Amino acid sequence: MHADPKGVLTGTHYLDGDHAAAEGACAAGCRFLAGYPITPSTEVAERCALRFPMIGGTFIQMEDELASIAAILGASWGGLKTFTVTSGPGFSLMMENIGLGIMMECPCVIINVQRGGPSTGLPTLPAQADMMQARWGSHGDYEIIALSPNSPQECFDLTIEAVNLSEQYRLPVMLMMDECIGHMTEKVVIPLAEEIDIVPRRWTREKPDTYLPYKPCDDLVPEIAPLGYGYRFHTTGLTHDQRGYPVLNAETQEECVGRLMDKVNKNAENIYHLEKHNLDDADVILISYGISSRVAIPAVGKAREDGIKVGELRLITVWPFPENLIRELAGNIKAFVMPEINYGQVVLEVERCVGGKCKTRLVGHAGGWVHDPESIYQAIKEVAQ
Amino acid sequence: MPDPRYWRKPFDSDKVKSPKGVVYVIKDRCKGCGFCVEFCPRGVLVLSVEFNKKGYHPPEVVHPDRCVNCDLCERICPEFAIYSLNQDEIIELAP
Amino acid sequence: MTVAENKKTIGNIPEHPKSLLLRMDRMPHIWCSRCGIGIVVGCLAAALEKAGLSPDDITITSGIGCTGRVAGYVKVDSFHTTHGRAIPFAVGLALSRPDLKHVVFSGDGDLVSIGGNHFIHAARRNQNLLVICVNNFTYAMTGGQLAPTTPVTARATTAPYGSFENPFCLPNLAISAGADYVARWTSLHIRRMTDTFEEALNREGFRFIEIIAPCSTIYARRNKLGTGLDLMKYYYENSEIKHDATAEELEIGFQTKIVVGKFVDKERPSYARAMNRHLGKILGKKYIPPEVGGPQ
Ligand code: SF4
Ligand code: SF4
Ligand code: SF4
């Protein structure tokens, strides 16, 4: 299915990442945004407040982030494509209902323009320190999809991808931006509507009398029933069976939660979006995501001038994590180097997959600025010896 | 006679013919709360001495002729275990 | 539904007349004997029927707690959400499906303690919701803790010496937040409650109806008030209908008189209507009214 031309502002623009993400949501068919002001993400909501009335969308500024996430879940069940946007403190407040979205299998997108934490932290300065929170922040076991753009153009593109993934796999998808990407202004090309692929809502074709709200299709994802069409379905945050009825025992828990994990893990090969350069003969591989991948470019260039064979792997999808690929690569190289604007989050996953087969080196700091490329270069040089 | 506290005699009671109801109790669904017995305006019900499957005493219809199909027992029952039907409707239902 | 439509039988008698509106496959429900919640559900089912609405015309959203389980027993598109978040969830439903009626059905702790902020803001914005609150003065499902509605001196597990905090008076809260329609009944007032539900279902904007109902197992027992049946008798003796009650009269003390009635009935444009009107006026032809969710 192609994008609805109403929401597609075709042309070449000069936009920052926040505005580009807002345009991505419009183009992806999002017609409902419930949000709450928080630096450095507010521009996304502001742009939508301006644009939505002209494309048939509803923007509502809620009383807090708890309400924002709850409202987008409700509107998603109402049949609209929905998203919300926030930063660290608001992201923390949203965690409980992100779990509800996972449990109810509710398509929606949460954009987090990351800033320094903990607590109020650094409202106007960048960090990448919510990556593990995106993965594990809500209580209980679950799998999530999280994408990380490294340019305003990707803020546009990946917002569309996030909306599509959330519809395909029926879960909240996170777009993990950061302050730097959010406020960086660059050229953004918005294509024609017919060049944008859209995943439509997976409405059921079952009749109401045979429909089971949580009976999975072959790809482990169940189909959704529209409201008011006689399905009279029930959905709950409690552990439930295929009818959607709460059944509180270990067996149902295994079936219910097991499938929520499997639908991401078993489809992971179709979800991964990775950028790979020179991995085949590399001695050192730089793994990065978001703004850190751009800061690393001069470091990699300098290391190559030194004759070090550096490969690059950029995690556009950070979650699910490309475990098998990392395991494979670990056997052939000396070391992974990973710059992150935190004290070591996604690098823990790298270490886990490497299992001691090669070195891993974090280049991390507490946030507030992006890396000095020199620090990444030094790390590459050290591990290459 | 029912407790006069719960039943006010309508002014036009001699002109209006009261409808006649038949009470049905879904015994095993009842949790014996006694609401229907206490508040039935016509004193149609008492709690039985017998137990249902769940160990509660369901109501028993002791004065079927008094029921006026007023719906109160249906509405006040928290368990959806009792209701009345208009007698005419029941005849329609008969095969 | 008429009897003739109800072909199901239970044993040798026809199934309950409201069975098409309820999930009979989930009965018996979890509520205790002499609990008032089931009565309110039955009255809502009766009101739907009286209002001429099909189960496909409404959604029901609940939060958490004993009353939070209501969504699981009504045979409509129903949502059992998280603690306190039923209202904002339903705000999303209502704005995405303005063609349906949306009911929030939850308890006092859920709606006005953890969900209190959502409650006042939904009322302020006049969201298109019918909010039914079963107030039993306690957190029942977790075993009887102090609620924002617990009357002064009433006991709770977390107020073992009796409460000394000022409770919320829910109609006053709703009125001051701007609700369009505010009523209170007890679970004994089955006819008035049903009529009020029926009237409110066909109205627009934020409508709030509080139903005082017995929690037999926890609140009544801990406070030595007998059983739910005794509380129902208490409501009979001690409730007074007063539609023009003052704010003070609406306050509820421990086992004091309960003033019931319909206190507010006014019409303001709902959030959605105000949005359409305002944006339409400002943007003129450029304004495209919100898309309605569902298969196109
Ligand atoms: S319908 Fe009315 S009169 Fe008949 S048993 Fe029920 S409450 Fe009593
Ligand atoms: S009101 Fe219902 S549950 Fe209570 S005694 Fe009567 S039939 Fe039983
Ligand atoms: S604990 Fe109280 S409120 Fe909960 S079901 Fe039992 S009587 Fe009702």
C-alpha cells in the first residue's frame, strides 16, 4: 500500500531531526498524536499541532506522559495509526503502559529524543543512555523493536519504518533519537507518496463468531478486529488466552509471553536493518548507532590511513539485537569498538554475543556532548595492536 | 404481605390492572446475597433452606401469584441469577 | 433484547434476559456475595437496552481493581487497562471513534487517586465519555486500604486507627472540574440509576455518575457494618434525593446521610466538537476534520 498523499510533503526540505520525524509520522499515516511538552522532543509535537489539522489528524496535548501513552493505545485500538514523542523523564513515566501496549499487542510508535540523565539530567544536551530502558524499562519479560536514526533524513525514513513495523508485528516500536540528531538541521528529501510503502492495519477477515483476538497467524502475530463490527472482543493487560480472557496460571503465562517474545525473535531476520561496510576482511569492527556513528567517521578514516583494517557495522535496528551476526564476526576479528554516549549499554549485548572470542572496547562517557573522534581513533588503534 | 416500607400503594391501583410475572431463578448462579428477597415489593421470595452447588441458599418462589413482573429482582441481583418474565410472553414462547 | 430472541436455556429455563450483553461464558464473576458492583453492571445493561443501543454502539474501558474487572464481563468491545489509566485510554478511543459511545467503568481508587489527574483534565476538556464510578470507600481488591474516598474515622488496613484525612467528594470534584452531567445514586437506586445511565448515554461531553455500593467482604466487615445487605438497607434508610444539593450536602461522612440525585445537567461542546468548530473557523477550507479509525 502507498502512503496517503495528504500527509506527504513531497520535496526537498531543510529540517531538523525533530521536524523530520514529525513529517515521517504524517507520511506514514499517523493521524493521532497525544503528547506532553518535554525538551528536546517538543518540536515534534509542535509541528504536528500545526500540520495535523490539515491532514485529518488529531493532536492532543495531554495532562502528562502517563496520559499520552494511554491515549495513543486507545486511539490505536480505535483504528488510527498513532505515535507519541518524549524524552527521558517522560519515557520513564510511559513505561507501564508500554507494557500494556506489548501485552495487548497494540501498534504504536514512541519517539524518544534522548537527553542526559538520570532524573532531569541534561534537558538540552545529548545522550544515548536510554537504550537499555527501551529494551527492559517496563516490568516483565518481553521483546521490543527499537530503531536509531543518525540524520534528519533518517528521522523521516525511520519514523515511517517504525510505524510500519509496529503495524506488521503489532507492538510499540521505539524510535531512539538523541538531542543532537533532533536539533541537527540538514537536507531532507521527502519522496512522492507513491514511493512510500505503508503497512496497513492487519484487520481480521474472520467472522465475529469464529474470531479469536489472540489467535496467531503463521508469523505469530494475531489479527485485529475493528470496534463496533460485532466482534465484541475483550482485551486486557492480564495474562490471557486466545479469547483475550484473563487466565492466571503458569501455562497460559508461558503461551502468552512466549509468543510475545517469539513474534519478534523468530521474525528478527526480517526486522534487522543494518548498515555494513568492509566487514569481510576487517581486523577491528566499529559498532555504532545514532549520532555516534557519524562522529566515528573521521576516526575510522584516520585508522584506515594507518593501515588498520576497520569494518563498520551500524545498528539502525538496535533491538532486536543482531546476535548471530556478532557471534559470527567475533570469530574472525581482533576486536569490536563501540562508541556510545553512556557508560556502556548496548556494548553489554556485544560482549555477551562475543563470549570472549575477541576483545570488545567501549568508548563511553556520561553525555552532554558527542565523542571526540580522537578518542574513538585511539581505541581502534589500541585494540588493533 | 410485603414490608410496607418498600411498597407504596399507587393512587390509581384500582383502575390499573397489574401485570403478572413469572420468576425464574438460575439457582446455581446465585450467591445468596438476599437482595432480591429483601427488596421484592411483593414478598414473592424467601431464601431457601436448600444449598446450591456453590453452597449458597438461593431464593425460592413462595408466592408466585403475587409477582407483578416489576423487574426489581432482576435489576438488583448482582449475579444475573434471577429475573421475571411477563406471563403473556411466556405463552408465546411455548412450542 | 426480547425474550423471543433469547433462544439459549440454562437448565430447563430461558437464559437471563441480559445474557446477550454479558459474557456468560465467564460467569460466575469474581465479585463476592453481597457486593454491589454486579448490580451496577446489570443496570448499565438495562440502560443500554432502554436507550435502544446495540452492544456494537459502545465500548467499555476499565482500570484496575474489583470494579476494574467490569470490562471483562460485558459483551461489547471492552478494554481492561492499567491502574488509573482507563480515562486517558478511553480519550484515545473516543477521539478515534467518535461514532461510538464510550463508557469508562471503574472504582474510586482507580479513577480519583492514581487516575485523579486524568479525571479532572478529561472533565475540563469535556471529553466525550460517560464515566461510571463505583465508590465503595476502599481499595477492595488489594485487601481494604485507605482510599481517597474513605470517610473520616472509617478503618482501613492502612488506617488501622481510622482515617483522619479529608476524603474527596466525587460529585464536587467533577462539578468543579467542569463536568457536563453529574449524578450520584446508591446501588439500591436501581431504577433511577438505570434512567440516569440511559439519559447520560445519549448525551455528549464528560458525564460522571457515582454509584455508592457495598463492599461487603472488606469495607463492611472491617468497619463492623454488617454485610452488603445491611449496607443496602442502610442506603434505604439514609439516602435522600436532592437534585439541587449544595456542595456541603454532597459530602459523605462515616455512616452519615447520603445525598443522591442528578446535580448537574448542562451542555457545552465536547472536546471534539470544540476542536472541529474552532479549527474549522480558523483554517477554513484548509481544515480536514479528523479521520475516523477502522477499515476504510
Ligand atoms: S419481578 Fe418484582 S414482584 Fe416479581 S419477584 Fe421480582 S421483585 Fe418480586
Ligand atoms: S439477588 Fe441474586 S444472588 Fe442475591 S439471593 Fe437473589 S438471586 Fe441470589
Ligand atoms: S472485595 Fe468488596 S468490592 Fe471486591 S468483590 Fe468483594 S465485596 Fe466487592
